[in-house]
Amino acid sequence: MSVKGDAAFFSFGDWIARPAQRSLERGKERVVLEPKLMDVLTYLAGTGGAVVSAEQLLIDCWHGTFYGDNPVHKTIALLRKALKDDARTPRYISTVRKRGYQVIAEVAFADERLRGSPSMHTWTEGSPFRGLLPFDAQHAKLFFGRARATSELLAALRAQWNGGCAFVLVTGPSGSGKSSLVHAGVIPSLLREAGSGGIRALASTSFAARSQGLSPHDALAAAMTRWEVSGRPIFLDTERKALAIALREDISSVLDRIAYSLHHGAQKRDGDAALLVVETLEALLTSPEVTSPESSAFIHVLAELAKSGHVMVLALCRNDFYPRLMEIPELLALKRGGGLYDVPMPTEGEIAQMIRLPALAAGLSFERDAVTERQLDDALLESACRRPGALPLLQYTLQALYELRKANGLLTITAYQELGGLEGALARQAESAFTRLDVSAVDAFTSVLQRLVAVSSDSDEVTACTVRWSDLADQAQRQVVQHLVNMHLLVSLLEGEEPCFTVAHEALLRHWPRVADWVESHRTMLRSRARIAEMARRWLNEGRRQEHLLPRGLLLADARALYHSVSPPLIGEQRLFVRRSLRGARIRTMLLVATCTVIGMLAALSSLATIAARRAEISAEQRRADTEDLLDFMLGDMHERLDALGRLDLLDAVTERAMVVLSHGWQTGEPDDVLRQARALREVGEIRFTRGDLESAQKAFGSADASLHLLSAQYPKLPAIYAELGKLDFWRGQVAARRNHPDEAYVAWMAYLADAEQRAALEPAAPDAWLELSYANNCLGTHALQVDRLDEAVARFNQSVALKKRILSIHATDHKAWLELADTLSWLALAEQQQGNLRLTLATLKAERQAVFAGREAGPPTNLWRYRNALADLHVAKAEGDLGFAAQAAMDYSDATASFSELVDEIPDNQSWQRDLAYALLQQGWLAYGMNNPRLALRKLSEAEDILRRLLAVDPKVADWHILLALDHNYESVVLLGQGQTTKASRLIAAAWKDMPAQGNAKATVSAHVMGAILDVTSSETAAARGDHVAMSAYLSDVIKSLEPRVLTSYDPRLLDPYVRASILMGHRNDASVYLQRLNHSGYQLPMFESYLKTSQSRH
């Protein structure tokens, strides 16, 4: 189109407007207008009768040189005066209340291509087109066709500001013009003196969330150092590192600094703020370096800035990533309430403005086809409207046409055809640039492309990466990049003071066939690379745990190929992740082969030692690493698996060998090595403890504890140290408890609590830390229970239960946590029982059994689960018996003893299982006697005695086994006494007294007092049966003397039962009535106790 003479006039109702002459003509009337009036009239005439807001007129006609909309209203009034129009009965321009102005006169342009152009020939600084580059503030005068979108986005930001959260997420397809809209439309409007509708930006900065070598926080800090108010920076460039730390840890100080600078750097008005633009927000998902917690923390910082009242935030992202971005809870909450603007695709009229008005401003014209009379701008408009997302192609084609223009500024149809039209321009230019490369550069092009292109791991989205120049391998690659930069296909930029480059626009990846074909042919490997990057990020975030390494399969095979290839490349942390995964796969393969071919673990060690010997000449360091990994596996994973099966006896030889290896001092002193050695020593101690070798266990625990305390002095903030120290304190307490040294156990478990609290303070969000804290409370609860501090015990157990439930609220399928919860519930029930809450005790124990059911894994039940299930049945049976539910208790005892018997038959060397079987049998026998079945009672008690004698033959120092044997002999004595066998009964009760372990100087516990009282009551009954009433009275007096200080405030059935029986036998039935009433209130109806009461009443 060539603009000459009067071709620019248009009719406006009955007036003829001539913009070039700034005149209005009607008949013989002629009115000359001021330039701004003619600009506004021309703009309104080109709107096609649409309502235009005052803000939109300010943006397009004044470019923000006034504050407020007064100049708009004044100009409209002057136009009406010149047109001889009336605002109340308009014929030309109508006021639409609260919306703007509307042309109601009939308008006709002599050349419709001039519709909407407020001025001509205003650009003299080169090309008015941007190619693949976005429009910025310097090119705002050429940014046409987006007045509507600019006005809408400003309105959205203004509404968010007024709502107290100045954040808007700007979404749109790639190529929809998001960056240009913000940088050439919104930012200039906000930076002008007038601002926009009551909000104004005193400073502005932007940055890409995808910055090479920088975390999002570091990139944000770098951008904030570019804020300037009245020429003075808010943050100095030298403060960048400190600012990044403050954004993470002390955001309030950052906000105070911004507020101070805004108030003292300019004459601040209400609505003034600093503007922050975040480009490519989707990088939070696509960048392997950015972890999920880091993304959440970054969004939290943006939220704090947006809600401060000092910062306005615009974040840009591609809309194909929008659903996945909404999986970040902090971002979902931040954009609620109007914080989202989806950039609309331009209308045909808006695209026409993008084509014609920049050309008009630069004095360019479009050629007209001499045959068809069709102009080049019409062809461009038709092609752009036919193809969605064509704006990058349109701008690139216009730029290419500009470079091929004639001397008189004519853009020709011939050049357009040579370019291949709109669809082929970019591809042809890119291919032309490629063909100019020499042979070495062509080979290097593929290597460059591998670094530039990324494919999402779970979809087909293709994105561009920012690459550092320093990452280029050789001169040939640098030559390729520089050539493509010169051809405007790539752009060079500075990211965090690091020279980088990236594609000028992602449209290049879609519309250059050579690149699109390469992406399609390499899509599988690119997707594998993305998946590996995500898994490596999770592995690093989870503390490099072994279970997060790549499993055997296709992905591991792809990882191996990528590791040994440069197509596409892996970065350092990803290579480490793949290397560890490959090593883990090799170790698992070796162990699987060794396990299948060698029955004993000692043979497996010998085989691996042979392998290590053959590798000795390669590297001594490799041998050490192999030994560490093997010990970790055998004393870690293998220990857990065999523990679940109850077959820790298979590790006896392994632990003996491990103690020798660990004593050689091969550790380097590094934290990981010291922790590994301490962990191995602790696991050795656990195995020896389970096998009953307390001396070896104590030695292992002591060695590990000494090395860790030295390490903690050097690294006081390392959570893993306190995690391991806590476990050692737990086991040292277990050894003391097994040796019947409760005071030593208490000291160890208090240290355990301190270590667990220290770790929880260092890792407040780690479920493992919560679990250790629950274990510590559980241990202290058992000690409080043992020394009769019931309220403290209940509080400790409830705290432990709460911590485990907190873990299960996050990991509901954590089978181990369910079983641990069941264990704590059993201890809580024991404390409730001693408080006399027998019905609550039964409810808690049933909850224990339900937790055990929830802890069962898929497939056949493990031995560990079978043991916990049998233990739950035993606990419920005991509680049911105390409440008098004898029939149900008998069934549950039967289930428990059957389960324990099966486990002991399968694993006869497990002493804990044997002990629990003996206890279940003697309780089953006692209940049977209460149900008038003395024959069954004697049989069960005899079976329990046999088991306990076998255990004591192995280790006669275990006090708990002696106490159970004494209780068994006591029950047998009662049964025989009931059958009239006084002599045997007397012999058995005498044996029971001998079975009781000596207390020494230790203070007697409640359990010891109760056990002594039980034996005294039975001894008094045997003495009475022999006619020795003096001895009978002595025994009963001992019971009353021992228990009387304790029963005064107690509701514990263990204490009240023998005390009531002794009082009745002494003839003090009235004295016993208050305690009998407590038992009745608690629901205590143990069959033997009820039978005794009935017998005593009949005697009375």
C-alpha cells in the first residue's frame, strides 16, 4: 500500500476528515484540529463502533504522558465542539456510562487499511518489526493491536492490588505474545508518571525462572538488584548473595528495605510499588535443578512480595504447563480470586493493526498485485488468521520482508514468494543459515541442538533451554552458535553474570523441519533424559536414599546408554545418580547370584572376598567401597529381611566376621564413613542382643557410641549423627533393662529423647525424626510404668501414639508404622490397666489388634507380622479375662498359643518368641483353672515350665525368665492345693520362692512387690492346709505390710487382688471392703478371684 495525497481521508457522518491536513470539512465549512484531536478522532473512527475506555485511549493516543483521564475527557469535549455535537443528544460520539466512548456516526475510509492509525511516519530507528524477539519498552510505540489485552491485564492487576494481593499469572500458548504484552504494553503504562488507574510502578525488573546455573531464589535476587527508584538502587549488586539468603530466611527485612526505598526515593502516592515480572514460570517444572520444595518456597516468596503492598508481581507461563503448575499448592492459592489472565488470541482487526500500523509508522508500504489488485498486507493477514499461534511467524516474515525491501520502502510480493509465504519464511531462513555452515560446524550443530531442546518426561511438550557459552565443548560448536545468533535464530543473553544463549523463540523448534524431525527421532531418549533428571532430583532431595535409585529395566538401560554417550548429555548430578544406580544394580545382581548359589552367608562373604582380592590391583579404594556396601547390605537390608522372618541366627557368622572387619579401623574419618561404621556396629549389636549375647552387644554399642560422640563435636548440625546416637541409646537401655538395671536404662533413654529432639529440631519435616521421637517417649513410658509413675507413663505413651498417627496421616500404607503404633498401644493399655481403667484397657488393646491388621503387607504374612498378631491376641485375652469374659478370653488365648507355637516350631532359636509362648501358656492354664478345668490347667502350666527351663539353661541371668518360672510354679501350687495335694503344692511354692531373682541393693519395683504378695498368699494357703496357722498369719501379715502403703490410693488390680485376698484370710473382711469396691467399680472379675470370693463367703 502506498499512502499518497488524500488517500488517507475518511468520512465521519457528514464531515470529511483529512488526517494529513488535520482538517474537517463539511460543505464550505473547514475546521483545523490540533494534532492530538485528530489522532483521537482517527483512532475512534477505526474502532468500528466498539466502546473504547478512557484508559485504552490514554494507552494508545497519549502513551501515558498524563496522570488520570482528564485529558481524554477534555479532548472529547473539544472534538464535540469542533463537530458541533451535543453530549446529551449525540450524533457523532456517544458517552457510554462507566465504560467509555462509542462512535455512532457512519464512518467510511477511503482506504480501509488506515483504520485505527493515530499517526504516521513516527519511527526512524530501523526495522519496525521484531522478528522472533519480543517487543520491549523501547519498541512500545510500534506495539499495535494489543490495546484491549493491555487494558484487561492492567484492570486485572489493579483489582488484585485493591484486593491485597498484587499477583497475576499471565498464561497463553507459546507465540501468543505474553512477553510483548507485558514489556511493551503493561510496563510502559505503569512506569509513566500518570500510572494506570491509581497504580504506578516506581521501578521495574524482570527475570526468567529458567536461569542457567542459578536457583529461582538466586535469579530473583539478581533481578531485584536492578530495581532503581529515582536513579538509586533499592538493593546493591554486591548484596546479591545476602539478598538470596534473606529471601529464603528473613523475607520481612527484604520487604522493609523495599518499603523504605519506595517512600524515600520519590514522592510516593497511594498505589505506588515496585514491579516484578517472572518469565517462563514453567521452568519450576522443567528444570531438573529445581526441586519440589524449592518451587514451593519460591512461590511463597512471590506471595509475600505480592501481599506486602510494596510489590506488584506478573508471572508468565505457557498454558500447556498450567495444569501441572496448579499442582503446586502455594501457586494455586496465590492465583485465586482473579489472579489469572489468559492472553486471548488477537482478532482479525488486531492482526491487521500489527501488520499495517508499524509499517505506516516507519514509512513503509505494501506492494499491490497488478493482476489481482490484491495487496501484500492482505495476503499476510489472511495467512496469519488461518494459522493459530502464527504471531512469531508473522513477525519473522515481516522482518525478512523488511530486509528485502526496495529503496523506497516498498515490501514486495516477489520477496514474500521467495520466502515461501508465512509458513515457509522461518524454515527457509533457518535452513538457509544452516547450509552456510562448513562440514565441522554441521557436525557440531547436533551437539548444540541436544543442549537446547528438552522434552517433558510425561508429555510431548517441547521447550527450549538456556545454555551457557562455557558449556560448549569446542570451537566448532561456538562457531555454530555465533552464526545462528548473527542470523537472529538464537539470542545471546546474560544470566546471573554468566554469558548464555537460547532460541529466539520456541516457534523455531516447531516450524524448522530439520529441528522438528530431529526432536521426533530422538523423542524417546529426550523423554528418558527428562525422567532421569526428575528421578535424580528426587534422589538428591530425599537424602540420596537407595530406594530412590533406578530399578533394573528399560529406563536403567537408557540411563546406561546416556551415561556413555553425549547424545543428549547428562549434567554432573544426573551422571552421579546414574553411576550410583548402575553400581547398585551391579551389587544387587552380585548378591542375588551369591544368595542363590551359596546357602551360608560365610560362603557368600568368602566369594565376595575372592572377588575383592582379584580387584586388589585395580584400586584399594574400590575394595574398601565394596566392603562398605556389602556390610551395609548384610547388616542393613538383609538384617531387616531376616528379622521379619525371625531367622537372625543365619547372621551369626556374619556378625562375628563384621566385628573383626570393623575393628581394623579402615574408616577415613569422613562423616559418611564414621556413620557407616557406627551403623554397622549398632546392627551387629542388635543381632547379638537378639541372640542373647549381651556382652558382645554392649561392646558393639559402646564402640559405635564413642566414635559418634567424637564426630558430633566436629559436626554439631548433622542430623544423621543424632539419629544414630538415639538408636544406640535405645539399645543400651534395652541391655540395661534385660540385666534388670532400671536406673541405667532410664539414663540411656533420657539420652535417647535428647538425641531425638535434637534431630527433630534439625529436620522438623522428616517423618523418620518423628518416629524416633515416638520411640524415645515409648521407652520412657515403659520405665515410668515400671517404677509406678502411671500418669507420666500414660502421657509418654499418648505422645508416642500421636507422633505415629502423624506419620500415618501422611503415609497411610506404612506397614512398619502401623506395627509400631500397635506396640505403643499395648504399653498404653498396660498403664490404663494399672490405673484401674479395665474397660478402656480392653478398647485400647482391640485398637492395637486393628493396627496390627492394618500393618499387614500384601502376600503371605511375614513372621514378624504373625508374631505381632499373636501378641495382640494374647493382650486382648488377658484383658478379657480380667473383665470376666472367660469364654472369649479362652478362645483368644488358644489363638495366641497356636500362633506362637507355629513360630517357635519354624524358628526354634528365637528366645523372645519362646518367652512369649511360655507366658501365654501359663496364663491360659490359670484361666482354665478359673473355669474349673484343673487337668487342662496343669498341662498348660507344665508346657510353660518346660519352655522356661530350656531358656534358663541357655542364659540363667535373665531375671524376667526367673519371674515367669516362679509365677508358673505358684499357679501349679494353687491348682494342686485345690486338688488336696498339699505336699506337692508346698514343694512347688517353695521352688517358686527360690526362682525369684535377688534384688540386691536395688529398690524393689511394683512388679516385685506384687509377685512377692502373690507368693505370700499362696504360701499362707499351703500353711493353712498343713495346719500351720502361725506361718499362715506370718505370710498374710507380710502381704498386708508390703502392700498397705501402696493400696491406699491405688486402683491397680495387681495390687488390690492379693491385698483383698490376704485381708479376707486374716478375717479383716470389713477392712478389705473399700478395696473390693474399687475392684468392682473397675469391672475386675477374674474367674479365680471371683471363685475365691464365693468360697470365702460360704466359709464365712
